[in-house]
Amino acid sequence: MADTLKAKSLCKLKREIISKHFDEIAAVTRNSQYICSKCARTSEGKKWLCKPVTL
């Protein structure tokens, strides 16, 4: 995912990017352990969120 997506975090992705890279994003969020305290997106790693908090 890091190679194909240019955004620094999932929080900053635009809808058209999400649609285009849905399978890659699904892989990163499948076993979510963190949630962004700003936008409520989830991820398996802190690096994908702008304000991560442990679930």
C-alpha cells in the first residue's frame, strides 16, 4: 500500500483514492488495533492514522 498510495495517512485519503485502492486499504484495516481520534478511521498500525489511539 505504501508504494501505491501517496497520502501520509488513511485520514487524508480522498474518496476517489479510496475507491481505486479499496483492496489495499481493506488489508491495512482488516485487523484494526488503532482508531483515529479525529476522523474515526481504523488501522492495524499507528503509521496509517494522523491521531492514533489504541482500541
